[in-house]
Amino acid sequence: MLAMTKKTGYGLIAMTHLAGLGPGDLASAREIAKEYDVPISLLMNILKELAAGGYVQSVRGARGGYRIARRPEDVNFVELMETLEGPMKFAECVLGRIEDDERAKCKLMSKCPIADPVHRVHRRIRDFLSDLTLADVLHPAAKNAAVKIG
């Protein structure tokens, strides 16, 4: 089943929370965890990864916390998901450079009747998620008017 992981979901929750803060405001991991009933230890790890990826900034100190580091329009879902989860793949055979990794090669690739359709589905999902930004989550009405799935 294709599903968003809890890690990605919590990352999006944190990003939307931080995007909603006023200029100069900070939020602690504890505040975000309490607000959305998210496990604090997992959220702290997610925020560290988001900081390493340049999505959030960490401010140390007694009044420290996190703030968003990019404009919501500049945060697309694929990049955010891959920061938290690694390369997006619909199936094992759609890894980016499969020819370079013997472990990733599917033994059926040369005669697989579904390889091409699976790769097309992967590209469509990836393209859709690449076009979806954090701004679209914050302001869904504008995106919903323009999105056509098909």
C-alpha cells in the first residue's frame, strides 16, 4: 500500500506550524509536540533532519526553538519527503541509478511485463508531488481549483 509515513506526516505538521508563526517567532519541539500530540523524541529527530536539510533553523538558548528557513512556496513534497525518508520509489525497480547498484536490480527487469507501467506511475506520482508545495497545504483552496488528477 502506498502511504505517507508518520515521519513525513509529522515533518509536514511541524513545517506547517512553523510557517504559521509570525516573523521572528520561534516554536520549541515540545510546543509543537504538545499542540499536535506527536511523540517528542521522534519530532526532535525530525526537526534535526529538517534543519540539516535547510528547511528549518534551530535557535539555541533559553528562548530558543525553531523557525522555518524557506518560503512555503519553495518547499515541495518530494524534496521534503526525500530529506526525511530517502529516495522516493513506487517499487524497488524505480531507483534512480539501478544499473549502479547490483542489490537494487530486479531479476525480472529484462522481461517484466509491468516495468514500463510501474515506471510511468512512479513518474506521475513524483511529478504531482514535486508540484505540491507547503504553500498548497497552507492555502488548499487555491491549489484545489487548479489541480486535476488524471
